[in-house]
Amino acid sequence: MSRRVVGVTLDNLEQLPKHCRRCVYWELAPHLKAQAEEFGQTEVEKEAWVSSVLLEWGSCGRLIY
């Protein structure tokens, strides 16, 4: 059985486990995290964060298939 490792992109972000897609603990300041959770926008915030990191630094993580 072979494994494939790919960088996290906006195209494969939805393949992260749901908990990881919603977690913005490291991405947002505490008050912004609370606000995103209150409005149910954590997945949108994660997507925006990944997009900005991709533009500035490249992939910020890996997925293994």
C-alpha cells in the first residue's frame, strides 16, 4: 500500500478532519477566535488564513492519503 503526501491547499482543505477545519486556536487572537465561534464562522476564518499563508509562505501543512 503506497502513501501520498500533499501540501494543504484551498482545493484539499475540505479533506481535513472536521475538527481541524474548524479549529482556529493558533490562527486568530483570542478575542477574534471567540467572535468567529459566536457567529459560526471558524471554517471561513480557517480558509482565509490558509489562503493568506499560501500567498506569503506556501503550504502550511501536509495531508497523507
